[in-house]
Amino acid sequence: MDNKKTDQYYIDKIITDLTFIRTHTESLSKSKLEEDEILVDSIMFRLIQVAENSEKLTEKFKKTYPSIPWRAIKGLRNRIVHEYGNVDLTIVYDTVKKDIPELIGILEGICRCKKE
């Protein structure tokens, strides 16, 4: 059996993590985020997973979709992992509210195109 995972496998995992974040933060205010340490930890973990899985995508795939901010995704992961106690929650909140919905739309569009 072939255990090699495809780009589609990693994109599906990324969409799952991003959707989890969006689902649990749809009606969230910044002040509520700042008060909820468990939710912050959960979001941070999922963002790390998004970055880890994006790193496993082939270079060909990433070059095919240069509009996706691959370096920024990795950069946010590095900030979370290496400066965990000092991560600016404004950046996290803006990422959750603006960037994640956009990225989900782009990735779901890619998946639809590949299935057609």
C-alpha cells in the first residue's frame, strides 16, 4: 500500500483546521478572545497545524498558487512556536476574522477546480 500523501490530503487537513477556527470564532469579539485562554490555545494549535501541513505541500503546488501567503503562514507559525507568550492577540484576531475566511475560500476553490 502506498503511504505517500498527496497535496490534496494536506489541503483537506488545512481546510479542516481553518474551518474549526472559523466555526469557533464566528461571533467572537477581540475582548472575548483575550479572556478565553483555552480558545486562544486551541486557535494557536490549529494555526501551527495549518503551517505544518502547508510545509508538506509540494513546491510545484505552492508555485502554482503564489497568491496564497505561504511564507506568512510559516512566519506566523514561527512566531507562535518561538514567542508563544508574546504573541500579539490583535494579529491572531485579525488573522481569524480576515485571513482565515479568505484562505478557506481560496482553498475550497482550488479543491472544486481539481474535481471538475
